[in-house]
Amino acid sequence: MNEDRRIPLELLAPAGNNDLGRAAIDHGADAVYIGAPRFSARASAGNSMEDIARLIEYAHLFNARVYLALNTILSDSEIKEALPLIIDAYQAGADGLILQDMGLLELDLPPIPLIASTQMHNITPEKVKFLEDTGFSRVILARELSLCDIAAIREQTNIELECFVHGALCVSYSGQCYLSEAAFRRSGNRGVCAQPCRLKYTLNDGTGREIIANKHLLSLRDLNLVGHLTDLIDAGVTSFKIEGRYKDSAYVKNVTAAYRKALDRVIESYPGLKQQSSGHVEFRFKPDLGRTFNRSYTRYFLLDPDGIDHQAAMDTPKSTGTEVGSITQVGKGWFRLSGGAVHNGDGMCFISKAGVLKGFRVERVEDGRIVPNDMAGLAVGLKLFRNHDHEFLKLLDKPSAERKIGVSMTFRQTDDDIGLTVTDEDGHTVTSHLPATFDAARQPEKMRDQIRSQLTSTGNTIFMVTDLSMDIQWTGFIPVSLLNGLRREATDQLMTVRRLSYAPRKKPETTGPAPTYPEKILDYRANVYNRFARAFYLRHGAQVVERAFEAEKKPSGTILMTTRYCLRREIGACLKNPKHRLRLAPPLSLTDGKRTYRLGFDCKHCRMHVVSGN
């Protein structure tokens, strides 16, 4: 058999728990990522090792992968506690370990593939090359990178590149945000971010003038790159990641299905590509990214390194859903709406005159009149959005997809036995025989139809018959129970073969001297929280001069957040753009009413800093 040299593409979906992970796989995910029992960057999305093992067993039936997220920084005692978790995950068959803390590499880890979390601030070819030379199998790229940035990394490395394509955006470079820890003693690098970026702030300039009051100035829209998968493939990405380990089942099903269909279209158009896992999904609904949780969408910096597109969702950090239309008529307890259909039970929302998100429930729709449970704020011309699509969510509450492995069957009948050979789409083959004697079939053609019907009825198994050939030397009457028994025995054997044949990937071996870290001096932004991490960096030629932000109190004037998102650019006050006319007197500051932060601007690199105040 010729070696398949096609490039495998991976659709990677979130698994908040075992059930959500199975739903993602059923809806087309090639892989899922799930939080470890402890030390995950989504602390409240941890899972028992028993549940993780069950998910791994199910995923591997489809050659789908399960990655374990253990991507927080750890204390000296915690890093020792993490080792047994990693060993358990490896023994359960996990396909990779997502980590942030480099101190883990100083332990005697099992040969599980290592994946560099986006929390490690993977933005340069030099950093990614170092991780590759250190023994990582994959790097999760920073969300802020453009196609040109990704292509530059690909040109200088051979490591697998994983890229976020959908979901919530951290406004800061991941791993470089200390705002939550500073304000609430809840560290994002420790898995308990309080999301201060979603709060309201007021922007003031250096004269004390109020520029924008009481808006969600650091809250970004959600990422949506479904239309740019080919661009990402051309740039070197092979794993496409959906954010959302805190999201519900409807979100996981809908978004995974939408990207599965989009990725399949790309694969069908390019013969050099293939799906990483096995099986085909039949959907019982039409995926629509606008009909589950979203804060409206942005492509962020993918196509536009200068970020000309609007990126912020300043009115609300909550889901706004999809625009439906505008109110055309208002009566006593009802209104009419232009645009799309509205259904009983829908949740609608709008931005009030005061700039606040308001919402209501549709109680009933009668002859085009929409009766809400609350008429407050509704007026002619008001634009409405649907953020709870009742009919769509009802569809997703039901079994909404079915994933099957294609198999071909060859049935044989002689005068003293019957046999069935089954070969799946991955080339696994089993044969089952049942000895028996048969009376001659009174209606040979009808008997053949019955054989075909019973053998192709694979029921609740993961198999779907794509081809059946029959070698019948003598047409004898075969009871239905015998045919069903033959089919069950063959498919049970095939399930066993698939389980036993799955081989988890191993960590690549590294040889030669330890590679040199691309930076020589490391401050608190290296997130060194334990002596093992300090030893790692020292071994790789870097000196740690400051412990992690979480380890010791930092003085006023410390950078709490570094972001490629820039408020100046977002509101039309960019100092580099001659078309921007808004002039602001420095220094700019943000206040949430309790705390004030100074804004710094690195215009050369198009970065904004949020700096601690007095």
C-alpha cells in the first residue's frame, strides 16, 4: 500500500467535561482538550481522571485525540503533585499534555507529547524554535498573530502549529495579564481569572477630561475565522482550535459542526489534505454561528496587522446574538418587526439610549404582532438582536448528529456455513464464521434481499455499511437471528480491533546540547513560580531576575497587561494614522470607580500597556 502523504488537518474542540467532549466528537471534532483534575487554566473546568479516561476510550474509537490541559504556573509543592496526574493521563492514553510551566520539564515525565500553551506567549519564530528544540510536539500560537506572522514562524520551524479560530478573546497577550491578580487576587496564570477586562471603565485624558464614560473598554468581540481556514493552512497551521471549556452543549455542537463542514469543504477542494480522525458525520440541523453565544465577531489581527477593523464590544460583554431587524410599529403590549422570523420563547435584546444592554422574552407571536414580557424601552426604529434562539436550541437539545465509521462487507454462503468479512475505512479487517446447514430457500431473490437488509442494519454501533458484496455458492434459507448474530460478532470483533490498534503518539526524542533560550534576562513576565522553572531557564542560558507576579508584591508602575488591541486606534485617536482626527492629551487612564490604571503606548510595535497606579 502506498504511504498516505496527505497533510492531516485537525479540528480541535473544547471539552468542559466528558459529556461535552463526546458531543464535540459526535459533531465532527478530530480532537478535544479537557481540563486536568487540577492545575488547568480554567480551574472550575477540572475533571476526574475516570471521566477523562472514559472520554479517551470513546475518542480513540474514531482515531480522535484527547489533550489534557494542565496549563497553569505551579508552586514548588504543586509541581510535585502534578507529576502523578501526568502519569495517570499518560497511562489512560492521553494524546498530549498542554502546559505553561517549564518547571515540569525538569521532572521525570512519561513520554507524552508536550504542547506549549498559548499562555507561554508564543509570538516569535525564535521562541517557537526553542520550544521545538526542547522537545515540544506542538505550539499553540498567540491569538494576536497575523497570517504573515504565522508564515514567518512556519518558515523557521517544523513543529505542529495550532491556532485559535473561534470564541472568546483575551484582550491581553495570554500569559502576560496580571490585572485580575492585581485587582482581585485571582490570577489568570493560576486558572482563576476574574475577567476584569469585561468590566466597565471610564477613559480620561491627561487634563482630566472624560473621553468615554462607563463602557466595557477592554472587552473584545469574539473571534471568527471560519472563512479563513485556507489562509491559515497556507500559512502553516494544521490544528484549528475552538475556545470554550466554559460553554454549554448547544455552543459546542453548533460551532464544532460549523467548522467541521467548513473544513470538509477545504479538504474536498485540495487533494493534498485529509481529515485527521476517522468517520463521517450526518447532521440533523444546519449549523449557524450567529445562533449560539457570541459578542459579535472579529477577525482580530489575522488579515490586518494594524487592526483597522473594530475589535471591541464596548456596550456589553454578554452575548448579543444575531441582529433580527428594527421595530416598525408599537401598540399596547405588542410591536411589529422588520426582518427575520421571531418565535415564541425567543430571547431578544437591544442597546438602550443609556448604552445599556436590555432584554426581554417573546411570549407569543400573533399575525405578525410580537408580544414581549416587557415593553420597557421598545420604540419604533429600535434595532433588535436575538440572543436566545428558542427553536434552534430545541433542535440542539435533541440528538443532533451521528458519527459513523464506514465499513465494507463481504458475505459468503456455502452449503454448510456462512461467513462475513468486514473492513473499516482505516483498513482493519475481521472475519466471522458460523457453521450451519440450510434448507433451500423457496424465494432465492427475497432471501438475498433479506441478507442485505440484516447485514447493513448496524443499529447503534459506530459503523455504517458503505459497500456489501455477496458470494453465495448455494442459496439456503438463513434465519434472521443467524444473520444478526453473524453481523454482531463481526462488528464486536472490529470494535475490539479498533481499541487495541490505536497507538498514542510519543514525545519526540531530543539530542545534543540544551538549546539556548532566546532571552537572557527574565523578569516577572516569564511567570517563574517555582525553583524547577528557575532551574530550567538557567540550564538553557537565561537568568531569572524576578519571580512571577503572583509570588511577590510589585510596585506602582508595573505593567499589568500588554495588548495588541489599542484603545487609541479603536476610538479613532491613533497617533500613526493620519486619518484619525481625535486628539487626546497624554497620559490616558482607565478607572473602574475603585482603581485607576495608566495607559502606555508602544506605537513602534503597536502595543498598549495597562499600568498599575498609586
